[in-house]
Amino acid sequence: MSHKTVTNWTGRDDAMVEEAIRRGATRRDLLKLLMASGISVAAGGAIIGRATRAFADTPKSGGSMTAAGWSSSTADTLDPAKASLSTDYVRCCAFYNRLTFLGEDGNVAMELADKVETSDGKSWTVTLKPDVTFHDGKKLTPEDVVFSLNRLKDPATGSKVQAIAKQFASVKKVDAKTVEIVLEAPNADLPIILALHHFMIVADGTTDFSKGNGTGAFKCQTFEPGVRSVGVKNENYWKPQLPHLDSFEFIAISDDTARVNALLSGDIALAASINPRALRRLDNVGGVTVSKTTSGNYTDLNVRLDLSPGDKAGFVEGLKYLVNREVIQRSVMRDLAVIANDQPVSPNDRYYNKDLKPKAHDPEKAKHLFKKAGLLGQSIPIVASDAATASVDMATVVQQAGSEIGMPFEVKRVPSDGYWSKYWLKAPVHFGNINPRPTPDILFSLLYASDAPWNESQYKSERFDKMLLEARGMLDDTKRKAIYGDMQTMISDEAGTIIPVWISNVDALSSKLKGLKPNPLGGMMGYAFAEYVWLDS
Amino acid sequence: MSNIVEIRNLRVKAKTDSGRVVEIIKGVDLEIAKGEVVALIGESGSGKTTIALTLLGHTRSGCSIASGSVTVDGRDTVAMSEAERRRFRGTTVAYVPQSAAAAFNPSKTIMDQVVEVARIHDLMPAAVARQKAVELFRALVLPDPETIGARYPHQVSGGQLQRLAAAMALIGDPQVMVFDEPTTALDVTTQIEVLRAFKAVLRDRGMAGIYVSHDLAVVAQIADRIVVLKDGEVQEVGTTEAVVNHPSHDYTRALISAFHPQAKSSPPSDAAAPAAPILQVKSLMAGYGAMGQDGLPKYVVLKDVDLTLERGRSLGIIGESGSGKSTLARAIAGLLPPAAGQIEMNGKALAGGVRQRSKEELRRLQIVFQLADTALNPNKPVGAILARPLFFYHAMRGAARAAEVDRLLDMVRLPKALKYRLPSELSGGQKQRVNFARALAAKPDLILCDEITSALDTVVAAAVLELLDELQRELGLTYMFISHDLSTVEAICDRVAVMYEGAKVEEMPTSRMKSGAEHPYSRLLISSVPQLDTGWLDGLDDDPLLRSAMADRRAAERWAVARRQRS
Amino acid sequence: MSSTVSSARGLGLRINIVGAIGAAIILFWVAVAILAPLIAPYPVGKIVAFDYFQPMSSSFWMGTDYLGRDMLSRIMMGARYTVGISLAGVTLACFLGVTLGMIAAVVGGWFDLILSRFLDAFNSIPSLLFGLVIVAGVGSSLTVLIVTLALIYAPGSYRFARALAVNVNAMDFVTVARVRGEGIVYMVREEIFPNIIGPVLADFGLRFVFIVLLLSGLSFLGLGVQPPQADWGALVRENLDGLSYGAPAVVFPSLAIASLTISVNMLIDNLPYRIRDRGE
Amino acid sequence: MNAVVARLVVQRLGIMLISLLIVAFAVFFATEMLPGDVAQILLGQSATPQAVAALRTAMHLDQPAILRFVYWLGGLVSGDLGRSYANNMDVAALISGRLTNSLQLAGVTTLFSVPIALCLGITAAMFRGSLYDRIVSIVTVSVISIPEFMVATVAVLVFAVYLRWLPALSIADQVHGIGELLRIYAMPVITLSFVVSAQMIRMTRAAVIDTLNTPYVEMALLKGASRRRMVLSHALPNALGPIANAVALSLSYLLGGVIIVETIFNYPGVAKLMVDAVSTRDLPLIQSCAMIFCVCYLLLILIADVIAIISNPRLRNR
């Protein structure tokens, strides 16, 4: 990477990635910090202490294992552009590769690309690694990269990242080894964007994705959408000595208790995203270890500023004082969460504004504000659903606090089916759930810009929009950090979104499974566990 | 000659649903000598069936033997263990059920059930048992004895089933046969054949038997001695001759007198001009099943029947089961719309179905059914049952209605207190009186009585008929009286029509019924009614009247066949 | 408890032990349901203890649930929903099913055929899809919940009642009423219903059990009782994780459900009967 | 005999067609009422209006729903169940695998629960009023009052986690032998039997008790038959009709109603497929699943009626 580019600074955009990137720290600080955030001893349970970190054991090859995610349906797909849930990401990571990859220590590592360089942040050149072949024997060529990236822009593919891929003005082949990407506007985050799961490289012209023909560590043996998939070792994988496993099966068990039971009974070796309440059960059981990653994922209470009651001055602020963040962190999330300050940028992000403190739980002040807004005593419905993690329990906490100061909130629990299309963004007071975005720029443009597609509380501020554009192209890091800091304060004070906590992701695995390292890309080692884990019988 | 059966001081108690214990058999002594047939006579509820069942060591649910002994072939069934009783039943004592149609298991062939006793007690190999059964069928004069065993109970007539039940009892060569009113449910003509078969079998095998019945005439043919029972106590014991000719106990006398109904006192206006016809049935055709192209249903039951009914008179309809007499009543009542023909009431044509008739037409014509148990709603007290028609037809309410209910109960000679009782708490006779009172409540012109006395005991039936007669004179009612029992028809009807296989073969005044019947079938029917003298059944064999009657049956069948070709 | 035969309108009711126990338990739960707001020690939604799935203790007689809320008060308040909604649901289901069944038996012919086939087809649509459509169509409230429960179980009780009614319809006293010219309503209400009430009640008892369980299924869908309240079935489901170490939070609601359903069926199997002294 | 049965079967098949049509239209209108459509669901949170519109055209879902439904019905006649919206695979292929699983589970449960339920029902009737009879009815009611998901979870905890005898998940595909079959199906079958057998036991007991009070059973007693012979060879044949009906009603639950067992044991059956289909508004898949449930339900009832006719000679050869 040329000197002028921002190399040691990393960010990712990934529709479903939970990520913990420390800013500007040296490698050693980073590890210490990751360790710290990874194993913050919870007041209640001792179990979190046991979250082991995989040390550099000597990997053994051979054997096969079964892993279980938490949701799958007939809409499962091997088309990276359409991937929408964890199950899809695991399969894509196993069968395909990306140009760049976020390493375990949070830096941008190269994968299919040898070099990703830019001079002005606007036009980037990508040189490919030589002699890489697809499962069906076809050699990797620039045409594949051009095809893979362009199809993300085309609305007909129905890709999840179409809003982001719009930034690619053009993607052209330069010569047999290099591809040139020109952006609409300079964006320093391109290397991070290219590490997204949706940016996997597929063979040029592929239409039927049910075969999973990629360059990845595993070949797709069986794929039954909504049921299971089996990957077998790709003998001539271009990364030496990888993968260790002979084959791996991936299924989904939606019932949390059943997933834990399946792990305890030895049917599966890895159970993803364990429900906080189930942790106590893993406490006194041998042969099971826990891997915890703090992520940028959060469930937020949104109040539409343009609808009643949100439009009454003081209501939103009152609500911010009413929400008891400690109770949510301790009782609802069982300490698997970090208290947040009502703005979307996660504590691991280098632009996180440390000195922006969340509003303390102050029921009396809240009562005063509600009275000022003329709403005290009015029954206000709060829409919650299982679709937004722990939103129902959070709603009951708010309702309980409200009833103690004479504010009768009514929790309306609605089915998760069709929640995102029918209630999210539309109900006056409702819960949402936002997956982490790698860069503040993407977060703000997606959620808080005046024209943002997902402006949950209809927060409109020209000043905010101006600052957003200014920061995007800014190459001077300290000034960019200052702007982002101010923007976070603006959101925390003015926007109608209340973010009580950052939710951590916990995976449980059998102690025989080695090599799983907490990864900033999210749970199950950034969904790429299959390539790196091995079985130590 | 010790007795094959000795019952000493038998007491049986029963528990009513209110938990109260009632004694239904109050100390009965009885013995049956070898080869002797003793009859047990009495009204229903007198305990005769209960006593007969103790011979098999069986008591119906809710009853238990309080004390006394029932020694059969030297062994006391009361003292036996259940296992011993099981070995005892079917081999030493055999039972012939009251309604054979219900006693045969519908889902097993007749032969399987007949030879079952042999298999249960392992008396003989299956093939031998089957051969023995076929011989028994032949002895009991059953049609095609070799193949009847293969059929199912619903493919055989009631009379044949009754004789098959006898064969089932005989297969185990029992010492004692228990007959539990075997011929009550049968038509008169079939009853003769069954009685004759039983008598022959008992005589050939010299077996002892106990014959339970409420029909003195039937018992007179078959029993050596008669025991008369009432409310669980023996009223009188004597040889058949003694009891029939000079009964000592007044209850027995009532039984015998009920047997000779006084001929209907001819109405005063008999000679006067015939009263205006209240109901006319013209060439009525009716049946069941899908309508064919010729406009007639698949199974035609009524074949162009013509009838006229004069006001204040009563017309009897007699015929065997399957002759279409009940279907006629249902067609007139509008339950079965006729396929062809006309029904006119007071000169006006009546619509086929109940729905299309006016309330007034429905009020004028009432129907009373045979089985009082299913004709009264078990969950409504008598008062409510009677009040409904009063409200429905005459919109009576409150005190007037209550008074009218009391008047109706008086009219049918029932105590007012019965108003609060449920039908299940009344006796058969009382239920039929309530049934009739309900018809009267509508103040009808015509009442269709569909075999209303055939389920009652003779004494109770006689009382009900007397009531009907009085009410006819008092209220000028018209009756259409359907029955298979000729003495009933004789007691109440002015004219009688004989039906055979859906057609009216003859109609005549009841007075000329005994002697003047022309049609062969009428004569056969009339001659089959059992008379009170003991020799009647035996006499039938060489009785010219009967031989011609038998010839008549074949003639009647030929006539019916000819009719079918013609229509 | 009997009085002279002639005068009494109806004699006293007599009930055996098993039926009495059943009735007692039901009355207990109904009392709890009515008095719940007064006697519940803690507000239903209040998180009273930090530790979740706490064992029974003096301050929390039935321990705490997965969020640390008092289980005893949640079960008491839950009784309102489980007892109330289930009884309303099963009564409406049986009322609909039995009435339609009787009318189909009396009217017969085309009406009976089409209605039976329609309800058969209706019965084969899984209750989940049906629940979802109802929520989507009319949103969720207690009345909607009761109506959904009723519609899901009405076809079953229709089939059962119709079979009984067809037998009674063949009896003579119904024919007499028909000949008299009585209307369908009278025949159904006065002649048929009193004679099928016994077995219908037994079916009512069994159906009550199924409805209590379906109620928890529906709340899983978001159609059921709105938080912080929860019916017993939902209580069991949300505390299921405590099962592996026998947390009282999951044991007590299950016992509550079992006690209610068993007592309902004990009562119905041993219904009090009017004493009829049958002396001739 | 077969004339009567043949006529009934033909009549019932005709009625089944009508019922299927009713179900097809009912399900169609029901799904139309559900919020959002396939495109919105697939795009999920990132469902911006243009993306939804674009995807809809790509999946040629832009014709009005009623038109698509009529095409689908047309296809149904020629046996083509159409293609799933969500993953564009052939619906028949999608369903066939899972249908065999569901039928397998239903079959094993039937073989396991029906004999036990009948024995319990008959013996309870034989000794009615006794302590045994009372225990059976109390146990039946208490068994069905435990929520299904609780029974399943307890079974998994005890047998899979604690004792490790049985696998916690029932992966239907690795079944290569009877031993394996038993291990895989043990827990789901036990759980389902709990739910299904209660209704059968109560109905069998009532049916047998009714026939025990009939005159022909008393006749058998008076012929010296033992209690066992009275029940088995006299009472039972006549009670087959109502029993068959009760069994059919209970087993019809085994296809559509077992969603909870399929989720907990991760058993890939049709019920779960239907749930997925509903959540992704995959109309052809929903329709096909609803059809299957309806056909199985009506077939079960038809079989029950045929058994009733065959077991009763009076109806068999009129």
C-alpha cells in the first residue's frame, strides 16, 4: 500500500458483521484491549472468566464437525450478494474468498488481492494473487472481480449492499493481473468495504449459485436450504496447509435451549449466539468453553420526532432519563452488554467519542419533562417484538419504570413475522435492531442523514449533513475524529433514538474444537471458523 | 325324582340411583322337576326375568342376591365362584334371549356364535359342533339349514333368529333351558312356528325349562305348571289347566279377563247414515330411496292404497311387520311425502310434507308412537311436555295452561303429581298415557295410533284401550289404529283393513272379522292368534282351518307375486 | 338430602369426592384470578432481584423468573389470563361447534354436507397460519385472542356434537315435534340440546386442556397476552432454560397448568347429578 | 362388499376436490392479508423501495397476485407445484424430501402410540370404575396438560444431555439401520405419543364401554364367555368404527401440528417448511403445504370411515 494511504487504520462495512476494532493502538495494546473487552469479568457470574483465547497450539488436520447457527429458512442462499443471515455468511466464507480480509488483530490483510493502492482515495488499483483456481478448475481472472463487483450495483440481483456499491463509479480490467475501481467520491474506507461478506468473488457470469462454486477452503457437497449444508476439504486450496477439517456440516437450531442441549449432548461442536440466560447452564459442565466478542450491534428504542408523542418537546429527553441502563445491562442482558450513550458508533471504533456520557437514570427528572410535555398519565404504546433482540424485555423495564412515576406505557408485543416491513420505522414508538457498520460514515449516512433510508426517528439537521460530507473526504485524521465526535454528541442530544447498551455475542464450543479466536468480524470467528479450526481429539 | 331346580327363599335387592336399596324379589320359593316346563307370568317389573337369570347365577347391573339359594342340578349358583359359574353357563343351564335380533352380535356370522358355547367349554371339535348345529337348525324347521349359518344376523328374519337362539342354547346339551319371553317381539304368524319348534325340541329331549312371559295364551300352549308373580312375590302356583280355567288369585283373574276384550259396543249411530269422511287416501304410492324415471322410489313400500275414515269412528290397520302399515301412518302424518296419490282431510287436499302444511292442518292430525321410551323427551318433566302443544297451538300461558295440563292428566287417569316427574320415572302404561295426553292437548280431529299398546303388558294395554274408547265417545275423536295384535283391533275399531306387502288386501267391519274374512291372507292372519285353551297349538296340526290357512299362505304369496308383475 | 317425592320440584344435588376436589381446585384458581391484583406481593413487571432463577425463599415464595421478577405474583396475575381467556375461548368454541352441529343434524341434507366438508377443510389449515393472519388482519387484543382460540377449536367440537345430535334426531320425540310443525330453533334448544349436554361437557373438559396449551403457543407468536403480563403457558416457555437445574420458575407454572386441567376434567367426569328417587 | 366401499370412496374423492379448492382460496386470501411480500422479506432491513421494486421485477412477481394464483392452480392440474419464490427451486423437490421425513415420523409415532393407546383404552373399559380405570384417566389428562415443548425439553435433558443415550437432534438422513432408527426417533416419537394418545385412549374407552352394555355382550356372558373374550371378540369388533375415527382425528395432528417437536429436535419436516414458507410469503410453497395437509387429513378420515363400514357387516353388504 503506498505511503499516502491510511494503512494502519481499518474499518469494515458488513451488513451482519459484529466487529471490535481498536483505533490507533499498536499490535500489543490491541491484543491487551481485545483481551480486556473480551473477558470483562461480570459482576454476577464467574463463567465469563473462562472465555479462553486460542493460543498458538499446533493445528491437527482431519476429522469433521457440525456447527449450529440460530436461524435458517428456505430463503438460505449461496449467492454472496443475497446473503442475509449468519447461516449464509458461514457458507460464503467457507466456499468463496474476498479481495481483502480482516485479520484476527483487526488489520486489513490481503486475500485474493496482493495489493490495494490509491493516491487520491477516489481511484483504487487492485492487483490479484497469481495461480488461484475455482472449485471447477477455472483460473481466477480480473473478469471475475469485475463481474462480482458490478453485479452488486444491479438492483435485479437484489443485493443487500446495493446502497453501498452505488459508490463504485466504474470497475474496469487494466491488465491480466489488475483491476481499477473508481469511486463517485473519495472514500478512505474502500479496503474495509472490500472485506465485506457480500463482496466475495464469484466466477464470471455465474447465475446458478446452488453449487457454491468459489475459490474457498471447502467445496459444497450438499446444500438443502432451510435444512443443512456440508462442505468437504478443497484439496488444491491456494492457502497452504488450510483448511484443517476434512468436512464440516452447518445446520440451524432456532430454539436457544435446544441449541445448548445439542452442544452438551455432543451432537454439535459449536453453538452460535448463546442466549444470556443459558450461560449459567454451561457453568458447571466439563468439555465446553465459551467465546465472547463485544460487538457494535444494538437494540434501540426509537421515537418518531415527526409524530405524537415524539413531537412534544421534552418527551424524548424524558424517556432518555427514564431508561434504566444498569437494569437492562444486568438483568436483561446478564452483563453480556456494555452501557451505551444513545449514539451508533461502537466503543471499539477509533472515532468513538469517549467523553460523551450517557444520561443517568433519573425518574424524577423524567417525570418533570413528561409533565412539561403535557403527556404525564397518558397511555403510550411501545411496539416490541422478538425480531429485535431482547426488545420485549427492555420494553417491560421501561414500562415498569414508567408505572412508578405515573407514566402508563403499554407494551404491544407483535410477531417477528413481517416486523421489519410493518412496524420498524413506522410506529410512533418502537424498537429497532441495527447491525454494526464498520465506519461512522456509513452509520451516519444510513441512519441519521436527513435523506437516510433508515432514519428511525426522522432526525433532520442540515448541520449534521454538512459535517457528514466534510468528514467523508477528510484525509487529516485528527480533524476527522473531532468532526465525528461532535456528530455523536448531536445525535445523543437531539435524535429520537435511545441506545441503552451494546450487545455482546457469545458462542459456545466443545473443548475438543481448537483454533477458534474471537474476531472483530463477528461471532464464530467472523463466520470464517471453518477454514481455521481443527479437532484435537 | 329330585327337582332339577330348587329356589329357596330367594331375596334380591337393587340400588336406585339415589342410593336407596329396594328389595325387588321378596322371598320366592320355586322348583322345577326333571323334564317339566314351568312358566313365570307377571307384568314387567314383577321380577320374573330377574328370577330366571339367577338360574344362570347372573344378576343385572345394580342388583345383587341378598339371601336364599338357587340349586340347579344339585349345585347352588349363589355360592359358586365366578369361574365355576362361567363353566356352568351354557353347559348345564342355557338361556334363550327375549329379543334374538339384539342378542346376536351383528359383526359375527351366525354359525360362529351358535358354536361358540362348544368352543368356550371345549365340548367338541369345531367340525363336529358345526354338524350338530346344522342338525339343530333342521330340527327347528329353519329354511336351508346348511347355509343359514354362514349369514349375518341382519340377513335373517326375526322369527328365524329366535329359533337360531334356541339352537345356540341347545348346542351345549344343557339340563335346563331358560326362555326369557322369546316370542314377544314376533308377529303372530311367526310366533306359532317358533312355539311349535320349542315345544317339539323340549319334548324330544325331555329337558326341563323355565318360560318367562306376560302372555297367558302363549304360556298355556307350552308350560306344565304356571307361577304367577306380582311385585316380586308369588301370587299363585298351579297346573296350566287349573290356573287357566279357574284362577284363584284376583290378579290372575284380571290377567285372564284382559285376554277376552269385550267386543266394541257398537256406536249408537251405527245404523244411521255413514258420517262425513274425515280422511280419504286415494291410490297412495310411497317408498324410500332414489326416485326412478317412472317417478317411483327405488324401494316402493305402499302400492296404491285407498282408505276412507269416517268422523267419530276408528279404523284398524293390521298386518305383519314389513306390510307397510307404519309407513302409511308416516305418509299421512307428512313425514314421508308420497310419490303418487292424494291425501285429503275434510275434503281439502293435504300437502305431502309437514313443512308445506298449515298449523291448523297439523293441529287436526296427531300421531302417537309405539315405544313410549323414545317418544317422550327424557330430560323434560311431564308437565313441560304437555304444556308445549298447548302453547304452540293455542298460545295458552300461565295459570290457564297449568289448569289445562291438570285437566289433560285427569282425562288420561294420571295423578296430577306426575307433572314434576321425568318420563324415566314412569311405568310403561303411564308413559303411553302421557303420550296420548300430548296428542289430546292439540284438540285434534284425527289421531294416528302406531302400535301404541304392543309394548305394554296385557293388563295395562287393556286399561289404555278402555281409556281410548271412552275418549272417542266423549270427544268424538277419530282413530286410525295400527297394530299386529288382532285382539286390540277387535277391542277398539269399527272397521279393519288388512295389509300385506304394501297393499290393502281387504277391509271389513270388525264384527265380521272372525268369520267373514274372504282374502286368504286375512284368514291366515286371523287364525294365527293363540287361543287360551291349552290344546289349541297341538290342534293346529290337523285343524282343517289351519291346513287351508297354510294353503292360503302359499296362495297369498302367489297373489302378491302376480300383483308385482302387473304394476 | 332427599325430600318427599311428590312435592319437590327437583331434589338436592349430590356430588362424589373426586368431583368435589376438582370443583374446589377450580374455585381456588378462580378466586386467585379475581383477587390477584390485591394479593400479589410484587408488581408483575418489577425486577425485584438481581439473580435470576432464584430458588424458593422467604421473600420470593416461588423464586424468581429469568429476569429476576417474583414468580408468585406472575403466576397469580397469569391465572387471570389462563383461567379467564381459556374458559371464554373454550365456551365460545363449544357454543359455536355444538350449535352448528345440532342445526346440521336437524336440517340435514345439503346444509349438513357442505358445512361438514367446509369445517373439515378449515380444520386442516394449521393453527399457526391462522393465528398469523388474524394478527395481521385485525391486530391483537384479548377479544381477538379469544375469538381465534374459539375458531381454531370450533370444527372439532362441531364434529363431536353433530355425531351425538344425529342419534338424538332419530328419536321419536323429535319426530313428534317435527310433525307438530316446530321450528329448528325449538327442536335444537328444547329437544336435542338437553339430551347431548352430558358428553358435550366431557368434550368441553378435554378441549379446555388443549386451549390452555394453544394459548401459550399463540403468545409465542405475539398474538397472546401482552407483556409484562403472561399466561401460565407463556411463563413455562420463557423460563424453559431454568429446567436443567430445576428452577422453581418453570416447575410451578407447569404444576399450575396441570392442577387446573386435571381438576376441570375430574369435575366433568364426576358431575353432580340430580337425585331422582325412582320408587314406583 | 366393495360396491358400497367403492361408492363411498368415489363420493369422498369428489368432496376432497371441493375441499382442496376451498383450502386453496382460503390460504391465498390469508397470505395476501399478511403484511409485506417475498421481495420485502428477502431484502429484510435493507429493503429500500427501489431495491424491492427491482427484485420484484427480477422474480417476475409484478403481475397481480390473483393472476399468479390462477397460473399456479393451472399448473397444479398438470401436477406441477410451481417454483418457490424464495430460492427459485422446484417446490415439488423441496417438499418431497421433507414430506418423506414427516411421513416417516408420523408412521413411527403411529406404530408406537396407537397400539398402546388402544390397549390402555380397552383395558380401562374392561375394568371400568376400578382403581386402574381411574388411574388411567387421571394419567391421560395430566400427560396432555404438560406443554409439548416442556415434554420435549425434559426428554432431551434426561436422555441426551444427562444420560447421553440418545442424540439430541433427529437428523433423518443418517438412518441406516433399525438400531439407528430407534435412537434417532426415540424422543420425538415419545413426545408426540404423549400428545396424540390422550384423545385416542378416552374415545376407545367410551366406545368399548358403550358396546359392553349391549344385549349381545350379555348373551356372551350367559354363554359362559370370560371377560377377556367378551371384550375382545364381542365388544371390540363393534367399537372399531368410533375408534378408527378417534385415531384418524388424532393422527391428523401429526403432520401439521408438530411444529414444536420439529423445531426442538431440528427435524426437517413439512410443518417447519410451512412455517418458513409463511415467514417468507412463499405463496406456491404455502399452497402446496396446505394442500398436503388437507389431502392427508381427508384421506385419514376416509380410511376411518372405510374401516367403520368394513367392520360392520350390516353396512358392508347391505
